[in-house]
Amino acid sequence: MAVKHSAADAGNFRAEDSLFALLMEQVDGEIFILDEEGRFLSAGRRTLENLGLSAEELKGKKFTDLNSVMLRCGVEDANQPLLESMESGKKSERTCVFTQEDGRVRYIAAVCYPVVDPSGRTQRFIYIRNDVTERQQLERHERQTEKMAAIGELATYMAHEIRNPLFSIGGFANALLRNPSLNDLAREKARIIYDESRRLDIVLSNILNFARPMELELTAFPAETVAVQTVELMTLGREDRGVNVVLEIESNLPLVRGNAENLKQSLINIVKNALEAMPDGGVLTLAVKRGNNFVDIEVKDTGVGIDPTIMDRIFSPFFSTKSSGAGLGLALARKVIEEMGGNLSIASRPGRGTRVSISMPVALAVRKSWTGSRSDA
């Protein structure tokens, strides 16, 4: 038996449409209204402004006809919730990650809701996309803080429970190596024990150093000098391997406030990664230029780039895509830069290279200028 609906029901449905149109104007994200066949009915004002389209240009077209607009973020699965919801008649959502043209990563949360009329028939779809990059960054920072707290506890435990017996193992192995009565087989086994104990001690030291708060003596110094020294140290002989090194340094740069040795070590780790990303050669560019209250140092390579799916993990302690190493290079570099009052960020595109940007605060001309104490720089 067919269900009949009164004129009041239809009036209520139109009233709900009007209310919904009002709500659309209050939504910060991109919001689209489509009919049951995927044709655009309307879009929020902010959505039209973001897309650079008028309501007339959008209305009546299918989302497949505006593929370049709908997929302007460059990720095909950004529209997957819409396709899934149209097929199933149920809510569908997902968060996609994509890399912009400048190499920075963004996160888009997309969700599609079917809208049914009083008879239960799907009449339209509400499709919403939100940029949740800042939220992802906040959540990542919170996870990093929790991870650092856990590492600190682990480091304290290791210092008390592991290091002392590790020293004993290494000491006894070293004593055995000096024993002239050992045969070659026993000496080789003792050497392995000694070498492995030293390797474990290095790993433990890295953990302790990473977890321990740093006491940095901050002074004023020229960042360009540190950059040049780093390049000279790390790229010697690289020309024979097909690596072209380009230095771009602005003139009349202000001094920066920080610790020169720690900045140099951070740059060494970054340049090392850049060189390893170009096994078949390429261009390594190191630029030093003036920013707004900062001196910016950029290390760019034309290497393999970084997979966007792991970009949010590259600063995690002990995360590495290489078979060797402790995975602390980038994590420690960012920690050092931030403790000096600076900032470190990475932008990358797979197959097109990576750019690491460091911003160091300029030194201020205070009363006791450039004396080297923490309060003077």
C-alpha cells in the first residue's frame, strides 16, 4: 500500500531545505549538494569562493564533468566517499593525504551523507570536504610529546639497569682479547662480543642524549659561515659521483642567535640525507637568505623524494627507511633547532626531490651585544 503525504509534509520538507541552505553558509569546509544522479544543486558560498566558480557555473553539472575541480587536491580518493554513498545510500567518509606543488603535505577529510525525503527515498547527497592539516599537526605534536615522555622513562631505566652490566661485558671481552693464551676462534668470538657491546653502548648513548634536555650556550654567529663549512665537509669529492653543489648566499645577512656547533651538526645530518637520496647524482642546493626576523637556511636535493604516506613519521625518534642507523638524525636536528628558538620543516615530492627549511632567529643588538652569554644574544 502506497504511503500518502499531505501538503503539510511537503511544506515541512521545503522548510527544512531553507534551513539547510542557511546552515550551508555557516560551514567552514567545502560543502556540495548533489541530486541522486550526482548533479550539483548548490554549494556553500565559501565553497564557490575556494573553487573560483559561480553557482550558475556549478549547478546542473555532474561531479564527473568537473573532475579537475573536484580533484583539484590531486588525490582521487578524495571523491571516493561520494561514489560509495551514491552506491550504498549510506554515509561514507575518509581522510586522504596529498602533496601540494610546493612539496608540502595536506590532509583532507571528506564525508558524504545521503538525504532522504519523508518516503525514505534518497533525493540528494551532502558532500563535505575539510582541510584538517592543522588538526593533524596538533595531534602529531601531542603524540610526539607522549612519545618523548615514554622515551625519557625508558632512557632512565636503561641508564640504571643496562649500562652498568654492559660496561662489564665490554670490559671482560676486552680483557679476553688481550689474553695471549686464546686461540684464534675464541679470540674472534671475544672480538664479536666486544664490538657488539660497543655498538649497544652507542645506541644507548643516542637514546640518552635524545631524551635528555639540552643545555645550549647561545651566542651570535653568521649562519652562512656554518653553512659553507658544512658543504665543504660533506661534499668533498662528490663531484666525481655526479653531484653538483650550488651555494646561494645573500649578502649583508644578520647574525643569528643559537649554537654554531649544534647548527652545524644538524646541517650535516640533513646534507647527508640529501646526498643519500641522490645515489645516481643530482643537484644539491644550499641557500641562506634573510626572512622576517629569521635567517632561512634551505637544503634542496633532486633525489628520490619522500613518500607522502610517511611524511608524518619522519621526525619520529628511531623511524628510518634505511637498513642502518638509529633513525635519530632528523628527530634530533629538529629538537636542536627548536631548542635554539628556530624552526625546521620539510617539503618533498616523490621523484622530484626534497627541501628542508631551517629558520634561525636573528641576534638582537641588546646591551651586551655578541658576548656569548645566554642573555646577551
